[in-house]
Amino acid sequence: MTDSGDGGANDPFDGNDEMVAGAGHEETPESIAEDVRHEIQLGHVQDDVAHVLEERFEEAGIDARPEDVDDLAEEIERDASS
């Protein structure tokens, strides 16, 4: 079967439509930190918090110094445990 799309905005065959989870919602360090904090409270995070933050920042295209990530991880761990 060939691409029979006409190239319009709703054409599933044109290859230009990006399916991005949460399109229109830009991830920020604060939103990522809040998500991780919430996931810790729910017991969903078993890994090192700094490592989880580094991965999430990388996925979101956010550059952060390792020292800042470590500080944020410590703050999240304190907040989540209280």
C-alpha cells in the first residue's frame, strides 16, 4: 500500500504529524521536580532521585549542572518524606 494522503494537517500518512505526549505542555525543572516528588510519595520511585531527575531533564532537553540536580534531589527527598 502506498501513501495515499493528500498532505493535509490531518493526513496520517504525510509523516509531518508529531505525536508528542502532552503536546502544548512544556516541561520545566519545577514541573519535573513536582512530578518526581509526587511519584516518590506514591512509592513509584525506587531509584536514586538525582538519577531520575537527570533522566527526566535529559528527556525534556533541560541542561542542569550536576550540583544543582543533587541539591534539588535532596530537597525533593526531604519534602517527600515529610
